[in-house]
Amino acid sequence: MTVDVAPRPVEIKGAVEGRAAEVLTPEALAFLAELHTRFNDRRLELLAARAERQKRFDAGEKPDFLESTQAVRDGDWKVAPIPADLQDRRVEITGPVDRKMIINALNSGARVFMADFEDASSPTWQNMIDGQINLKDRWSGQIGFTDPNNGKTYALKDKVATLMVRPRGWHLPEAHALVNGQEMSGGLFDFGLYFFHNAKAQIAAGATPAFYLPKMESHLEARLWNDVFVYAQQALGVPNGTIKVTVLIETLPAAFEMDEILYELRDHMAGLNCGRWDYIFSYIKRLGRQPDALTPDRAVMGMGSDFLAAYSLKLIQTCHRRGAFAMGGMAAQIPVKGDDAANQAAFAKVRADKEREAGNGHDGTWVAHPDLVPVAMEVFDRLMPTPNQLGKLREDVNVTREDLLKVHAGVRTEHGLRENIRVGVQYIEAWLRGRGAVPLYNLMEDAATAEISRAQIWQWIKQAAKLDDGRTVDEALFLKLLDEEMEGLRQVLPASAFETGRFAEAVAIFKDMSLSEACEEFLTLPAYRAL
């Protein structure tokens, strides 16, 4: 299907079937073409700047606060007022954009549902387009669903969560939408289609067009998003500042530019969020060759200490000084069926994590499963009786550059290495089959877990890290354990999983990325070409 938008044709290479034409209208595609033409060159320049910065990190440089933006950090300014429907965000649930998930999440009792086109969704063409149709139906009152397997029907309740949407990050392309032969940005595609079709319906319903922005690494990347929003609102006749965004601080460089990111997006800003899993991945990726940044087992890197504690406290202090919300991180636990003791232990772990967040001053938190909404809600209701904690300025906090870089203490174990292999391969295999949110070992995993897994193995091999039993992590040990773990999975998974699944491709991707000379930016980039 080619839609001529003179002088910039948009070529859709994916199938336009069923209701896809309802969102891929000539008018919507013209809007997408304009976004691409205006902003894609800058996007590519900013991605190139990441690569140049990485060369300096690989040579031993460490992130630091920018001298050039000292005046922004020292300045006495605040973000624009935040609308009423985003004032109380004490519990947010996230998940992919399939129809049943959207209904269940909106009905879950959470204050906010973040519909995710990014890490919780595998970006197949069908997933991305179906997600746009589903969200369009939400605002036109047609979001009902009947499960074809059991005939059960799903419909929205009278009171539902506030909807926010997460488009893909700046690095991901949309290979099925070409402008003058060039692939579109996945983020511009997701944002553009959603905003074009739903902004005015949302506003008419008294709701705010609100977005979560992932994976940014600098205030210049935030400036680009801000320019996109200014243009999009003008093009659709929507007042500037109507869009509100929350930025995930989930990369190490962004932690040193939180004030600047807030400032660039100040007319559209609702807050920052601690994207803890991707933040660990980014720490490993950016400092992976530096000996004093060698990480221990993933399981021992908790939010209560070292670089994770420092960045979460800095985020609270920075946001509240500027009148923006400071959102806590994800509780990935899911109910443990058939084992009440294990289930209670999982819920206790969630409760303790949320008590730490609320006590520190966060304005809300994330969960991945509807059954965890009441657990998190009880904590924030008890410890945060007001809609938010903007008044908790945390002027007692003094987080330094050294605090933000302090590696977690702990051992590296064979168990941790095996867990990285087992979880990483299984996640990639499910992702290749079109699933982005995958239950593994009583946790709801998304792409960030697989990224940590392969990046940590890469780092341990590159630095010849020692396990607690004295062995060196090298290619031979990794390949031996990879073979053993895959044989172990063959013993416990149905035979059909290996016969009809995509384990061979998943193993190849995971192995290549773990053994690559450089720590590749994102496993979702080569994996996307295999979808």
C-alpha cells in the first residue's frame, strides 16, 4: 500500500488487513510523513552522538554533570502546572497493548495504566497496528472483547484508570513505514498515530493526552521530543502544553541530566520515573569495560544501596524541587499459583519495596500484575494520605557524582550466570514469537531483563571476572553452561516448545551478543530484523 503525500510518499510495507485501514488513513500518514521529514535527521544525529560518547566511556571517561548547563541546575524554575487527572498516580500498572490487557488494566483499580508499545510489546507489525486500533476504540467507546477460547466477555467499568501511552524509544525503527525509502522512527510512528487519532477525543472526555518517554540519554534528546510535541499540537489545533509526559530515567547518562530534561520539557512535563531494570543494563553497557564498574549477580543489586539508591533519591529531590512527580519503579512479581507460602513471600517483598519508595518520597509506583495493585495501593494509602508528595523536598539528600557511579557490592556466582542464560534466552524466544511481556520464574519480564542478562555476561567475559568459587568467566565456561541450560529447558518444557518455537534463533542471538567484541546497544535491534 502506498499513499501519495506530495511530495513525500509514505510506503506501508506491512499488511493492511482487517481494521488496519482505520488507523492508516491518508491523513494520518501525511501527519507521520511530516513528523519524519521534520525530525528524523536530528534523531539520527543524536543516536550518532550516543555512539561517540560511548567511545569516550570505553576509553575510561565517566559520566558527569554538564558544565554547560550549570545555570539550568542552579536556576529557580518549575514545570508547568500538571492537570487534575495526573495529580494522584500512587499505583500505575503497565502492560502490552493487546485488547484484553488494556481492558483488564484499565479496570484493575490502579490510578494509571501505561499502555506499552515499547519493552512490554514485541514490535511485530500486527502488534503495533492492533494496539493503535485498540486504543482508538477505547476513546470511541468500542473497546469490548470476547475471548474466543472460552466465550468470556470483557468491558470497561464506569471508573477506569487514567491512560498513558509509551511509544518506542529513539533507537528503534519501524521497518514497515518508509518515507522516501527511509524507515520511520518507531517512536514517531507510535506517538504520531495515537495522537492524531485520539488527542481530540481524549480532551473532549476531560482526559490529558499523556505519554511515557523511554530510553533517553540526554537533554538534547528531550528537546527533540519537545519540538515534536510543539509541532504536533500546532498541526492538530491543540493548545501548546496540552500533552503531558513522564520521562523514564533508565539510562546512566540521563541521571546526570535530570534537571535539564525537566527543563527542556517543562511545558509538557508531568514527572520522572525510576526505570530500574533498564538503568542496571545502561550502567553495565556504558561502563562495561571499566574495572571499577564490574557488577555482581543481578539478584543482589537492590534499590536500597549504592548507585540504585543514589539515583532514586536524586530523582525525588530533583523532581520535587521543580514541581514534577517522582515515580518509583516496577514490581515485577506475579502471583505464585498453588504455593501460598511462596506467594506470601513474593507479596511481602513487593510490600517492603513499596514502603521504601513511599517513605523516601516517591509519588507513586509501578506494578506488572493486577493482583499486585491492592498490595501497592495499601502501602501508598497508608504512607501517602495526600494525592502526592510534592511537598517532600528531600533537601537532606546530597547525591554526588561518586554516589551515582558506586557499584554494588556482592559476589558473582555460577547460579547468577546460569540464571542470566536461562532467562535471557527464554525471553528472546518468546519475543520472536510476538510476546513482549513474559512470565518467567514468578516474575513478569520485559526486554530489560534480557538486556541485563546478555550485557552482564558480556561484561564478565570481557573483564575475565572471577566467580565466588575462583573460576574465571570466559567464553568456554559460558558456552558450556549455555549448552547445559538449554538441555535443562528441553527436560522441563513441552517438546513442542523446541520443535515449533524459535529457540535456535534465540540462542544464536543471545550467544552472539554475549560474545560480541563491543557491547551492542540493544538486542532488540538485531532481534527486530528476525521478527
